[in-house]
Amino acid sequence: MKFNRLSALIAQNQLQGKRVFIRADLNVPQNSDGSISEDTRVRASVPAIRQALDAGAAVMVTSHLGRPTEGSFQPQDTLAPIAERLSALLGQPVKLLQNWVDGVDVAPGQVVLLENCRVNKGEKKNDDGLAQKMAKLCDIYVNDAFGTSHRAEATTYGIAKFAPVACAGPLLAAELDALGKALDKPARPLVAIVAGSKVSSKLTILKALADKVDNLIVGGGIANTFLLAAGFKIGKSLVEKDLVEEAKAIIAMMAQRGASVPIPVDVVCSKEFSAAATATIKDVNDVEDDDMILDIGPKTAAILANQITQAGTVVWNGPVGVFEFDQFGEGTKTLALAIADSKAFSIAGGGDTLAAIAKYKIEDKIGYISTGGGAFLEFLEGKTLPAVEILEQRAG
């Protein structure tokens, strides 16, 4: 992927005295009083802002927050708590500006936060008129919001089309570099872990990866559908019977090129789904009609951990069991620790995956942790991300 980078423009001393517009992802979780409950995204936005300020730019930053109604600003839509947090993190005032589309007053060395961009009419529809107005505010546009790059909106796509210069900030560039390293030119063997409750929500990802990976590890409810496809009984486990044929096709597609979908040899079952449920380890042939499969068994976990140990690249999306309950979390824990100890380049993404990484305290052992959510999944599917596509076009 070829795109302009903020770091390269800074190295060429192109920011001095320039007006820089940064689209960040500051869509943070909030408490009932509007205060920020978790500020990872705000902290992640700081390097791009700091680099632009240090390079002598006048800096404007905007983001969406929540799901506001376009053209109707409500108090709960405000970025005021984020302006306050950014001020503390940057060690300088960050003024919040309302009604900014027609003009912004900001001097070199200053940073202003532009109120919730999704309040502007035409933002979500990527309106050219709105995008052109925003492009006139700046000399350089910086997209540093990977989490919104799967959407073509005025602040993610349109402005990049019309701004004099468009580039990727450090967060977006790092994400694209990591995903490219994992999927475009991966060190082999390439192992992908795709888990979750539904095959239907991950079917396009499974199909896309089936063509690329050496081992496709499936877990959670997805694994049950593959177990059924392989001819095993799964009791009353979560399953999508209408997708069994799709699972068979993926297994056949992988086998045809010498790759595999490892089917569990043992599982952890229970008669009920609850935090107090009793966990029983069973051979995959011994699952009873009233059993629910809630995790992979220790033999399966050991086999899969060995594959991870030998991998050159690992892509991880989803826990392989109900890891929130400790008695059904050993499979996920075993694979997580195997990824942490592996010499492979690893990239992990998805909300439940990040929760598992935090639970097992392996944040510093993962090659790259994607904050992208939907954008991460769409990249795995092989889809073109509109906000990245326009940056590639502007790089020419």
C-alpha cells in the first residue's frame, strides 16, 4: 500500500506554519454523566497531534462521538469531556469550537477541537459540498482514525479528495503496516484464529482467509458448525445448521491446497450456560444430546498451541470459548499464552479479543493490537476500505 504519511511530511519540513486538519477516532465510552469511562482512544490520538504541533502547525482535530442526529446538536453529543482530557494529555489548552465548517481561527502551535463532526448535515452521506468546505479549512488533511476507515464519510473520504495534501497519521499508518505484514506478505506458516458465536457474521472472513492461511482455527459457536460439518454430534450447542454446507466447502477448499481447518478432538461441555455451570471435559465422540459445548478441550488446545508455536504469522479474532467464565476459559487462555510466547508476528483485533488479551495480561506480547473493530474485520474480509483507498489515490 502506497500512501502519504504525516511522518514523511514532517521530515520534509512541510508543516511549518501550515493548517493541519486531523480526523481522529475519539469515540470513547462514557459514564451516565458524560465523563469518559475509558480513554484509550484519546491517548492514542495524542502522537499525531503532538507531532503536528512540534512541527510548527496550526492544528484542528475532529471526531464523531455516539450517534447524533445530523443538523440537530444535543448536549450529549458534545466533545467537551474530550477537549478537557486532551488539554491534560497535551499540557496545553484545547479549545472546543462549535459551528466550525465555515471557518476556524487557530494559530501555529495551537490546537482546537472541532465539535462532533457527525452533527454536520451531509457527513454520513459524504456530501461533496460539505467536504469541499472542510477542505478549505486546511493545507494538510491527516486521517488517523482507522476505526472509521471502512466508512466513506465527509471527514474520512470527501475531505481527503479535496484537501491540498492528504496523508495517514501514525496510528492509521501503523495499523495498515501491521495488517499488510500479516496478510499481504506474511511469514509462513500463517495461522488465523476466527472465533465467535455465529458463522454467518464471520462467513465472508472465513472464506477470504481460507484462500490465504495455512491453518484456520475456528472456535466458539463457529467451531460447533464445523464439528457438525465433520460429522460429529454437538448436543444442544449453539450452531447454525443452515451453514453446515458452507463449512464443508471451506474445509474442502483448505484441504485442496494442503491447508487445514483443525477440528477439535476434545471439548468442554456443560448441561447449562451460567457462571456456576459445571465443566466436563469430553472426547468429541462422547458429546451427549443435552450437552452444550462451551470451550475446546485441553488436548485440542495443546495441538493448536503447537501450531501457533510453529507459526510465522498469527491473526487472532475472537476467543475460542466462553472465557468470561473461568471454567470455560482455559482454551482461550492456552492459545493466548501460546501467541504471547510465539516468535510469530501476531495481530489481534475485535472487542472480545481485546478483553481476553487484557484478562491474561499479554498486551505487551502481541505484535500489534488493532483498535479498528469493524474496519479490522472488513480488512480481513479482503474489502477495500474507502478512507484508505482515497489516501492511496492521493499518493500518486
